[in-house]
Amino acid sequence: MEKYVYSFTQGQADGDRSQRELLGGKGANLAEMASIGLPVPSGFTLTTEVCKAFYQHQRNYPEGVDGQVNAALKSLEQQMGKGFGDPLNPLLLSVRSGAPASMPGMMDTVLNLGLNDQTVQGLINRSKDPRFAYDSYRRFIQMYANVVKGVDGDIFEELLEGKKRIRGVEYDNQLSVEELQQLVGEFKDSYQRELGSVFPDDPQQQLWEAISAVFGSWMNQRAVTYRKLNNIPSHWGTAVNVQAMVFGNMGEDCATGVAFTRDPSTGENYFYGEYLVNAQGEDVVAGIRTPQPLNKVKYKQGDLPAMADVMPECYAQLLDNRSTLERHFHEMQDIEFTIESGKLYMLQTRTGKRTAQAAIRIAVEMVDEGLINEQEAVLRVQPQQLEQLLHPSIDPAAQKNIIGKGLPASPGACSGKVVFNADEAEQRNRLKEKVILVRIETSPEDIHGMNAAQGILTSRGGMTSHAAVVARGMGKSCVAGCGDLHIDYEKQVMVTKSGFTIKRGDIITLDGGSGEVILGDVPKVQPAVSGDFGRLMTWADQFRTLQVRANADTPHDAQVAREFGAEGIGLCRTEHMFFDVKRIQAVREMIVSEDQQGRKRALEKIMPMQKNDFIGLFREMKGLPVTIRLLDPPLHEFLPQNDDDIADLAAVAGIRFSEVKEHVQELHEFNPMLGHRGCRLGLTYPEIYDMQVSAIMEAACELVKNEHFDIVPEIMIPLVADVNELKVLRENVLHIAERVMNRYGVKVDYQIGTMIELPRAALLADIIAREADFFSFGTNDLTQTTYGLSRDDAGRFLPYYVEKGLFTGDPFVKLDRAGVGQLVKMGTEKGRQTRPDLKVGICGEHGGEPSSVEFCHQVGLNYVSCSPYRVPIARLAASHAALGHEQIGD
Ligand code: ADP
Ligand code: MG
Ligand code: MG
């Protein structure tokens, strides 16, 4: 019979860490910790296979599961010397979910299971601590009702708050035995009122309903949303861990806590964590009381005593376990522990989530410490994560009106309008407004709002609070636990210590790296690749074969691109130069000219400016390849839209207003994306491309002649559908280029190539390659034309398609391998049949998206080209691809 249940106990376990798909991350690592001798409370894991079968059998269990659970429970009872449901000496259990991929806060846990009116007496007799026993009992009812039965947790919270109010105390650990006992009764009454049935006192029933609830929670809305945001497949299923309880709420020598083996925010090799005395379970992360630090080396939280001072022996053991775990896993760990009567237990370990900055520092320092090699270090940092580092930070020279300071929970600076709930954040985000989500604390219900916000601010909770963990995972900046700010949901305001009020809709800035909250929109500066980041990128470059270029239109873009490691420019869009305020008038004059003579006159004004642009670009790139695309967009994009501008233009061009206006209207197109643009313009108005080619070649000749460095301009013709288009335009380019070179008396190597951005061009790539020295796949247009959908109009329906699973993702973000990708692959192969040395790249948004970069590597492209700020992402993604490391995705 299939093995459905895997047991673990300190020193021995059926499973190990390699089995996370079967045992879930939590179960696999509990087994691993147990077998390397760490103090893990005994228990057993029901595998993800049980979960799959559960859903295949309409939420029933396959044969054999109950027998295996009973057997595992029997031996657990023996090990613990307690009986499950035994009124004299009861064994209590925790029932914990644990999926193969970590899903913090998504799935629920039930603690203290096995309590009823009889067993609670046994617990009192054994512990001699009725307060603890009733505290555990009321927690159990609360969690059971909420997690297993779906009763709104607020009902119990309110009863608890009510008791505290009557008693005039602040914290639940200040309630008396009698009050806790009363709460148990009140909780049971509420349970019955809400559900119409009495609270089950049969431990077996409790256990099975709890197990089923964990399996059931795999399909709850929160879990589904989280999986969607994180590309976790829903067929994986979750495991369930059943484990003997240890108690952190049994008095002052008890505690519960969480820690990271290194600082998850900066990556410093520093033991960071928080704990609470006399508390249980999620108390630390839920912000019930302000958690205390493990030690006081960094982040002091007020005068709260540190664990190192209060419980020095347990702290020393914890430090030991920290290094055991790091040496064993070769990775930064996120751990959960509980101390029962002075004895330390380890309850969980997993790879710790961290900021990109921390990921890099940890990877680099672990190489220096000999824990991992350079290749592993490169694979430790996910390309997409780098996005965080490529975000702006606050300009050090900026004036700052600081209104509060919290914990630096997730770095990066951001500004936006204050909103106090997740739904509003989402709504405003849809209207393209930038918002900061401000909450007292966040919970899994807020995920969609966190995702929509620029950054997150909370007034309560520590570095391991829900807000902090989720924000770091999302790469959003977050300031957590900012007690300086009093948040009032009802009035929709927050008030600073000095009494200043910030209203909903006011703009603030968060600095997630320092914890500062600042009034208004503060200037920010752009990031750089240096220090550890630079070292890691150098290692990454050793492994990759795909080149990375940047899309850059100006010398400034080119400079940024070079600083980020671009090996050339893959796309310079010349039209961006046309939009410059100083030039647009000449461009418009050209467009409205009646005849070729008029157009030529106007182009002569633009020519020296274009030439200067190219000189700047070539100089900046110091001999690296530069691909320049000749004019691409439809002409009417440059035209004035309102009468004032039309009047200005008429005056400059010396044409009548009505004539200009008429001309503007004539140029209107029904479908400009498929209209008079690209090489079609170059063919019908040859003087435009002639001017651009002259400008390119004169710039190159002058630099070669006067400044003596190599330049290989790559002249690129857009929107080719047929080889004849390219043939004519190529002739023109050759003609002009030769003429310019003769005039300067120098020889410049240059190439003439084309964009492949129409399906027809990909299909006929072998023929087109006869006239092209290189191909560049314009995957934005190629996606539009392959799908027959316009990116500018897709917003109305594309989100629906993605949500309903009709499309696996937005094809403008992640290259569609099945369709568009096939054209890329075919185009490349056909092109190289004709010309084996054909250089092939892509430009467009996809060039900086990790999964698309991986695909480009696999089909053998020479380079990808992306926006300058994404160059490091593409470099790392290309390196991962070369190392055969798969991106999560389709
Ligand atoms: P999550 O997946 O949300 O981290 P866990 O299963 O780790 O949920 O449970 C949450 C918390 O419950 C743990 O951090 C721990 O404090 C507490 N807990 C879980 N199992 C036990 C146990 N056997 N004894 C004591 N506390 C436990
Ligand atoms: Mg946990
Ligand atoms: Mg295009």
C-alpha cells in the first residue's frame, strides 16, 4: 500500500528535505531537522498525495489513510507518554499545513487540538497551571471555529477585547483564570450560535475535521490568489503536519519566537529575530503585543528586554542551532521556535525570504565563507528580484519633512497617495494613481491592495510581521511598526506625534531602507551596480553566452546602459529624437510640405541635430555595436492636435491655417498601427531615410576620422513584410553610405538589417535574409500582429483572459513561447539557413523579462536588448539560462 504518513521525532525521521513535493516544505524540513538531531516535537506528515486524492474523491480520503494515521498517532502517544483524549494526561496536537512552495499566512494552523471539558482538567492537574490550560482551551476553540469552520474570527476577538476592557487590562496574558474560563464558555456559545451545533468534544472528530480543513484551505480564495501571484501550480496540493504541542504560554519561563539566521533586509550576517514571553503561535507576527528583540546589537525596540538577557541559556542554544542550520542548508533560514519551561524546541525552518539587496549580500558572503561556490551564488539571486535594486532611492540631498520612523522592513523609496484599505488601493491603481497602503497591520485579506500599492506602511508589527514578509516577497518598499503614527480607519486619517494630520489622498514618501515616513513627494536617485552587486554580476557574466544590449535613444540612456553592463545598443528609436520640443516644428513642417522640395528643406534643418545625436551615442558606446532603427511610427503622431498648435505651424511653414488643418485631417488613419508607417514611409518618402542614413554615416565618419575609434553602425529597417521592400531600401542605404564615405575619405564598417515583427517576415525569413546582415525580432509588434490584438486596447479584455486562465499570462509581458516564440524560432532558423552567420537578437519589453530571456537563449539568439534599467536582470537571467536553471513559468 502507498505510504501516506511519514513520522518524525528528534534523531529519526521517515522523510528528508529532498521530499518537499511529497511532504511539503514544512514537513520535509521538520523531518530534516529531526534527523540531524535538533529538538523538534514529534509528529507525522500526511503527504500531498493525500491532498490530491482528497480532491479526486470529492473530498474523501483514499483507503488506508486512517489506518496509517492511527498507527502514527499510537506511536506518538507512546513517545510522549500521553494519550490523545486521555482525561488524566492528555496529548495535545497542532495541525499545520505545509505546501511544497512556501505560502506565508495563506494556509491555517490549529493549535491545542484535543482539548475538551475533561482533558482540560487533566492539563490543569499535570501543569498545575489553570491559567495556561484555559488560555490554551480558549485559543483552541477560537482557531477551530475560525480555521476549520470558517467562523469570523472577529467575534472571538471582540469577546476577548470585551473581557480586557471590563478588567481594565491591555494584554490577554493579564486575564485571570476565571475570566479565561468564562471566555471558554462564551466562545462555545458563540460557536453554537454561529454554526447551529455544539462544539465537538471528541478529539478524533476534532482531528479529522482539522485535517480536512487544511486540505480544504488549499482551495480557499487567499491561497488561490497567492498562487496566482506567485506562479504556484494548483495541482501540487498541500501536506498536513500533525505534531505534539509544546507550550510557550505556560508561564514566564516560556516563550515563542521567530528569527532569521541573517538580516533579511540588508543581508548582514547578524542574527535577527523577535520573541514574546508567555505566548503562543502567531502572537509574535500578529502584533498582539509588541515583540521583543532576540538581542540588542541592532534594531532596539524601545526598552524591551532581549532574549539574550532574559533567557541566556536558551539564547545560546538557539545561536548554536542557527549555525547548525546554516552549515547544513548552506542557506539563510527563517526559523520558528518555542520555549517550554526553559527548554527550546524548533518548530520550523525554511529558506528565508529576503530583499534583493540581502539576497546578493548573503550569496556573496557565503562564497567568501566557503559555504557555497560562485555558481551557486549566482543561482541564489532571482533575476526578477533585481528589479528591487534597480528602483530609486531617496536623493541624499533632498529636503525631508519626516513625520515618523518605523522599521526598515523592505527597501526602496516610493511616493503615493495615502489610502487606508486594500480595495481602495486596487481601485485607484486601476485608475493609474500611485498609492501607499496604510494599515495598522496587514493580513492575508490585504494582499491584492499590497500588490496594487507602491509601498506599505503599518503602525504595528515587527520585521517579521505579515506586512514585512509579504512586501519583501513582492519587492515593494515597506515601513512596518511605525508607532509614531496613529491610524484612524473611521476618520480615514493618520495623526503624527506632534498632532499633524495626514488625510486620505495626501501624498507621502516611504523610505523602506531607513524606515522613514516623509511628507510629500521626495526626489529620488537612480541605483548603480557596485559592491556586492557588481561582484555577483561579474560572476554571472562568466556563465552566460547570450549577449545583453540596451534600448537607448539618447546619450544619457546609453550612459546608464553602459553602467549597467550593456554590451551595445540593440535599438535606438530615432523618432524619439524627433519629438524634442526644439525639433518638432521642423518635423511638422516636413510632414505638411506639399512636395518633395518642401520636405527636403525641412529635413535639412533636422539633419545636423540627428547627426549630433548619433555622435553622442557612438561616443558613449565607445566602439560597441549600435543598432539604429530608421523612422517607424505613423507620421500623424507628430502632428499638432489643437488649433493653437496648428496656427503656430502654419506661421512657421508659411502655409494657410485651413490648409494645414486639412492636411492634418487627411493624415488620419483608421488603424495606424497597420498603416502608413515603418518601411512603408521610407519607400514613399525616401528623403526621410536618406537624411537619417546620411546623419548616421556622417557621424560615424567624423568620429572614425577625428577620434579614431571603431564604430559599426547597424542600420535597421522596420516593419518589413516582403523582401522587395528591403531590397529597395537597402540599395538606397548603400548608395547614401558610399557617397558619405567617399566624401569623408574613410571606410566605416556598417551593416544593414531588418526587424522581424510581422508574421509574414518570420515565415519568409530565409528569403528576407538574402538582403539582411542581421535580424532583430520586434516582439512587441510581433505579439500584436500574431495575436491580432492591439496592445493599447487590450486593457479592456486581457485581464479577464488572464484571470479566467484563457491565456497563461500577459503575452506583452512574458513572451508567448507557443505562438510568437515559434515564429522567433522559425525566423531564426530560416534566416540562418540562408546566412549561417546571421546575427539575431530581440528588442522590446521581453528582452528584460527572465522567462523570455531564457527562451531567447534556448533558441540560440545572439543577444537580447531591453531597457537600460533591466540590463542587470537580463544578464542574470541569461546566466541562469546558460546554467540550465529554469524560470518558474509555463
Ligand atoms: P505558518 O505556515 O503560518 O507558519 P505554522 O504551521 O508554522 O503556520 O504554525 C504557526 C505557529 O503555530 C508556529 O509558528 C508556532 O508558533 C505554532 N505552532 C505550530 N506547531 C506547534 C507545536 N507543535 N507546538 C507549539 N506551537 C506550534
Ligand atoms: Mg510557521
Ligand atoms: Mg515595431
